[in-house]
Amino acid sequence: LLVTSARHMPRSVGCFRKAGWTVVPWPVDYETTPTLIFDIAVDMLGNLQDLNDAAHEWVGLFAYWLLGYSDAPYPAP
């Protein structure tokens, strides 16, 4: 059972699979809501932070794959 933040789950799954482990992903700490909320607020700093977080994970996924730490660029569930 692999328990980690939902944001880090794809990278973690790829690393564990590359190491030869069979994992059952159990994501926690979601940063989204279960329902769609439409909000007109303009939060430039918050939006830039969200973009930075997403870019960090996508670059990390690709880099781990290129360096051989992960079994796929985006490991499937």
C-alpha cells in the first residue's frame, strides 16, 4: 500500500515500480473539492503558485523518467 499526497502519487508509483515493487496507490491530501465551484475571484499569486506546483510535478515526472528513476513518463494507475 503506497500512501502519499495525491500530487506526488504518479512519481511515487513510477519509482516503486521501477524498483520492482507491486504497489496499490492510496492517494491522500487532495487539493481539489468534490464538487465544481465557480468563483470569479482573481487571485494572481494563488494562481501562479498553483501553476508552479503543477509545473514542478510535470518536470519532475519527465526528469525521473529520463534519469531512469521511473518506469514511465506518466505511470498509469
